Amino acid sequence: MLASIRHGFSNLCRFSGRDRRGRFWPFAGLVVIGGLIGMNLAILPIFTAAFVAADPFADGGSGFRPFFWIMGASTAAIVALLAAAVTRRLHDIGRSGLWGLPPAVFLAIGLALFPVLFEGAIAGDETTMFLFLPLFANNLAYMASLVMLVVFLCRAGQPDDNRYGPEA
């Protein structure tokens, strides 16, 4: 397991080749769990301070901006750390690494637009509510594409050489 994690970190920029499930999942699990723990530890003081204030929504919710920035930066770090490993894992099942892009794109759209909707709703600006349905649809597309990606990542690799290289 440690060898798999070491392999993942030592190949962060290698988007070629193939990785087996046993090499991918320990690294991916550590990155996701570690990233979520780190994100929560960074967000907790900001979130707590916003609610301790007499009226955290008095300024239109701008007190939550650091929360959104930390969440976005943490998510970007998790995606960056996983990008090459996901690509190699997809190569192992004979798929292009481009299959990993849809969840990242939908996630980026949601992370960019949700703060606009949130701050507008808190400020009572009804003009931002037009974002609700597109963000809802974006979230559904994100979840569907993420489920599809996880299913791909769970599949057994091709037993022989493929166009991405020899069996890992």
C-alpha cells in the first residue's frame, strides 16, 4: 500500500502509461480523504467566526468568501493531485484520459457560480436566482459524470498491452 502511495506522489506529472486498480486506489483514497480533512480544518475557523458574529448575513454573505476560496483551492489541489493517476488508470482500461475531464469541468462551473448565487440570495438580490436551475442541472451532470468516471476507474484493466503501453 505504501508503495502505491509513493508511486502516486512520484508520478504526479506523468500522464502516460498505465496503473492497475491496486496501485491507484490507495493513492486516490489518501488524496481524497486527506484533502477533505485538510479542507474542513481550514474552513472550520472561518465558518465558526461567521456564525459567532451577531448577524453573519448582514453584509450580504461576504463573510463567506474565504470559505468559498478555501473550498475552491482545496478542490483544485485534490483534482491536480489525482489528474495524472486518473489518466493512467483510464489508460489501463483502454480509455483516453479525456474521460476524466467532464467531472472536473462541471465541478469548476459549480464552484465558480455557487458563491454568486449564495451571496445574491443572502443579499436579497433576486436577479441571481436565475442561476438556481442551471446550477442544479450542472450538479446533476457533475454527479452523473463522476459516477461514470468511478465506474470506469473500478473496472479491471486490459490484460494485455494496449495503445497506452504494456500491462502495468
